[in-house]
Amino acid sequence: MYARRGAGAMAGSERIRTPHGHVVVETDGETVRRISLKRGTARTEASSALAADLRRYLTGEAVTFSRYDVDYESYTPFERSVLEATREIPWGETRTYGEIAAAIGKPGAARAVGQALGKNRTCIVVPCHRVVATNGLGGFTGGLQWKRDLLALEGSLP
């Protein structure tokens, strides 16, 4: 199952140079399948609409990624609900794992929310960096330095 929100990506894999490192984007042309955050520099420059939006975002511009479809096919219904709720968090704001759990009608499932977010393959488009622990950052599949960088970029580093 895919979340249908509109088109805008080139099929295949692209690397995007950013001030924070490089981003690898994988799509099938319509649906974002994976976004990987890397340190170091990219050898190629991407040209899709998604790549342009990611570049703008990573230079500090408030960009919404809601027009891009996300591949939710391999997620459980619970994981999908976590990712969809996380996708609704606006630029510059954060939510706790417990707040996401409550938002999806599963109060007390904060740990399970964290586990679901750990499976997110489409970071930034599904902004799991915006979900934090009540006592700190929590985790992030791209690494805590990326999480700090992204939250600082948005002005919401706790």
C-alpha cells in the first residue's frame, strides 16, 4: 500500500550534495522508497523535483514533502499509523514518542513508536527526526549527529 499524495520524482537512485553530507534518494518515479543520510561528499548531482526539494530543505528552507508518495507496503498497520502521524509534524516542531503514541490512539506505546520509527526508510519525507524523547533526543536511523543537524536547521533542537 502506498500513500498517494502526488508525483514528482525521477525513477532510480540519486545522490544529493548538501552542507551536512550527502543524501541518497531511491524512488520508482512516483513513490519515495528510501532516503539515506551519509557523511562526506557526493560525486554526482541529482536533478529530480524531490532532490531539489531536499537540497532546499538542507540549506534551511522550510519545505513540505507532503506531495510525495511514500512506500508503506512493507510496514505493519501500526508502523504505518506511526509514520503517517509523524509525517504531519510541521517544520520547526517536535513531538515526543508518547505524543505520537497518543495521537494514534495507543497511549503507553511510546517504546513501540520508537521501534516503528527505527524502521523508517524515508527520513526527512517522513520526518522522524522531529520525534524526540521526553528526556533528550532519542534515536535516529541516520545517526544522532544528523538528527541534531536537522533539528538545528529547523530551529527546534531541544
